[in-house]
Amino acid sequence: MEFGKTRTPLLNAKAGVARTPGRKLTVREQRTVAKLYTGDNLEYPSALQMYERPPTGDVSLQEFEDLAVERLKVLRIIEKHNMGGTIKFSNEWTEKIKEELDKLNLSGYYDLANTIGLQQKIKHIENRRTDHVSHFILRLAYCRSDELRRWFVTHETDLFRFRWKMLFKENGGLLNEFMTAGNLQYEPISAEEKAELGEDLLKGTGRGVSGHKIAYEDFFKVPWLEAVDLVRARRVLVRSGFAYIPKDELMSLVVGVFRSKLNHNLVLTCRALPVLEEDKRLVGLLNNLDKRYTGEDFGSNKTGERILPHMVAGLSDTHFPACMQSLQHSLTTTHHLKYKSRLQYGLFLKGIGMSLEDAIKFWRGEFIKQGSVDVDKFEKEYAYGIRYNYGKEGKKKNWQPWDCMRIIMENVGAGENHGCPFRHHEGKILRKELESGKLKDADVDAIMRKVGEGHFQVACGMHFSALHARDLSTGIANHPNQWYLESRNMLQNLGGANKSNIKTTHVTMYASQSSQPSSAESKMDDSSYLDSLDDTELLAVLDS
């Protein structure tokens, strides 16, 4: 593949069809594409791919990134539902994934063929092309280490099984097409051999196939080592070193082949990575892709509420996730945080509604308590970083709060407080922190088990459930600001004894309590006037 072109042929170059993303194909171009992709030179012949041939053609950098992020979203949706308590590969699991893909306009990753008839449509051809290209892009990003390869293989295999169920459930005729395209040489046994093994086939099939159905059921004869999962589960007949597999169980066999080939190809891709080092744009994108946040944007204050410095301590006790509670505790204890900690915590506070002026006041108020930092030193060494977070210095970019994946993947050195407590804190310290939050012993034990298994986002989601008697809407924690917002919304909506004990300080509380209000006080009572002021003007009114 060639990357970095300004124009992108969205389909094979030999079709003579090239367009930039967003422009619809003309009728003539559609006919050209349809003719090409239904002929002998079909590039994406099967609705389901084994991904043995890399795609051809040109892809722009923008489309390269967009396709990578789209497929990453799909794989993370599968990961979320794998850890969400639903039985893996069940009908409920399939329906939940399908529903979420539809909601995020990602249905093209399973809508790869007509459910009625075999005539291909233009949208299915483009969906297959998108699926094919995006897989190979992520293969480049996830081949760099054993940990990344394991994650990629696991969820690509699950995606393969999900689409198998979606495609072949209503259109079994596509199975032979897939077998041919994937060079899978599985031939059904003859009628004579089936008759000879009839009674044994009936007993060896764990699904309880009835005698009359045996005559109409296709069985495939393969070396038993290729069907270890089925043999282990005693769901197939084994005879003379061969396993006899019903057609309905063929997926387990094909999935094993898919996983084995993908593992092998990832190793080969890793060896070829040095070729890409010449293009620093691609290297930077690929190296950080596994840390890319693909969820909801929390870069702006979604509630419209203004968080004042004196409110932070109370909010932290009730509504902050463990990572931010830990940073707040370190700040109030030592009155100092190192750079990465200030960056993680400062962007979080920005996302929940703390303005730049209030952020400077908040950090200055804590740092000068240390004794070794006065106002001048704070302005020289720390104020610039705060303004940088808000896009007022440096690149002047609206920096986003860190998501859970970014926090988990951070390297935390000695004396540093940032990162995720569920990953970076020692087990004994983490257990003590959880117990100090007055959680039940059973909840603490369950959270620690997930931490031991390496499911840090699941553990954080369970921490939320234990504190609030309600699950996160996403099941697992994806973003600290999401954790905070759901906590605030839940507590505000419950009413009664469970309402938040945090008192919101209204501006009018700063007014004089004399019976004769001044002109400034009369302005304070005018909410429309207050709404029209920016932060600087508002502070000036307060001072008056």
C-alpha cells in the first residue's frame, strides 16, 4: 500500500474509479465497479476474509487514520462486551454488539453481503474494502510486542466469530464461497462412509443430532489435531486419527486456522516494520494507536457548572474516580505534584468545569502552602503549564483530558503519583485505599481479583458500582470524566438521603447581608447580568 497521497482511489485502481472521501460514485462509476468486482479478478471475493493478501491501491493519511480508529472502535466494543458479564458468543452477546455498532454507524463491519440472494451491492463492496484495509492498518500497529499481538489476535478472532454468525445464519450459501476464497480444503465425507459410521456419528456428536438428520447433515473429515477444541469438549467423533465434524461445528475449526495464520502473519509484519521508519508521520501514528481514545469527547464542560477551588475537596470524596482521588490526596498532603501528575489532574479538572482563572487560584493556593514556593516562584515555574493546558500558551491547542487507556499505559516512576491506581499501586496499598472508602469486603475482594487478572477498567467500573449501587452506562470505565459525570447525575437524580452533600456556592453568597443593598449588590441579584460577564469581569464584581 502507498500512503500519503492527496487523492484516494477508494476502489481498485484498475477500475478507473478514483475519488476523494465524501464524494458519491456516479452511476457510470458504479457500473464500472460492479463489473470489476463480479468478474474473474474479484479482489474481495468473500464476505468473510482470512486476510492473506494485503490490499492494493493508494490511501491518504487522513483515511489511513480514520480507518484505523474505526476498526479500533469495533474491537474495543467487542472487548467491552466480553468483559460485561454477557456469555461470550451467545445470542445476547451478538445482539448487544450489533446494536452498538449500529448506534455508532459501524454496521459496515458486519454488513458485508446480502442476506437474501448473492448479488453484490456497491455498499457491500466498499464495506469489504474498508474491512480489508483497516485490518492491515491495525496489523501494522499491533505487531510490535507480544502483549499487543495477543490483544489484537483475541479480538480479531472474536470479530471473525461474530461475523460468521451474522453472515452464515441467514445465508448458508456463502460458506462454500468463503471456503474457496480461503483455500480451505475441507470435503464432506461420502454417503458410503457416512452410512458406515452412522451410529457412531450419532453418538459422537454432542449436540444430539437425530438419526434421520444424519442423512442430510454434512460431515467433514480432518486430522484431529486441527479440531482440538471440539475433541476436548467431546463434541465430535474421533476415529483413526481423524475427527468427523458436523457442518454446524465447522466454525471452531476455521477459527483455529484463522488464529494460527494471524499469529504467524503478525510476526512477519513485525519484521517488516523497519521499512516504515522512513516516514515519521506513519511511525508516530502507529506507535500511539493502541493508546488512542475512541470514546465520547470530554474536552469541554458538559454540565455547564462552574467548579470553584474550594469545591474540589468535597467533590473528590464522593464523585472522583480512584485515580483522581489519589492525586487530590497527594496534593493536599504534600502540597505539590510532579509534571505528569499536574497534567493528568489539571486536564481532568478542566473537563469537569474549572476555568483557567480558578485553576491558577487552585494550584497556587496549594503550592504556596509548601513553604518553599511563593507567589513569584509559582508564576515563573508553574503558571505557564496551567495556561498551556487551557490552550493559552505554546501550540494553543484545546488539550483533552486523559482517558483511561492513556492513564493505564503511562510509565510511573519512583515518587510520581499519576497513572491508574488499579495498575500502578501495589496490591496491599490498593486494598487499603479501597477499604478506606468503606466498601464491603466482598466488593473489595471482587475488585482485587479483576486487578490480579489485569482487567483494570473493569475493576474501576466495579468500584463505581460498589460505591453507587449502580453500574456505569458503559459497563467498564473508559474515561475519568465519564466516571465523574455519571456519579454526579446519579446522585442528583436519586433524591432523598442519597443526594449529594456538596453545597454549591452561589455568587450571591458573597454579597453583603445589610438590609440596604448597594448598586453592586443589586447587580449581583440580576442573573441575566451575571450570565453576560466573563470570569475576569465576574471576579471584579465580587471584589467590589
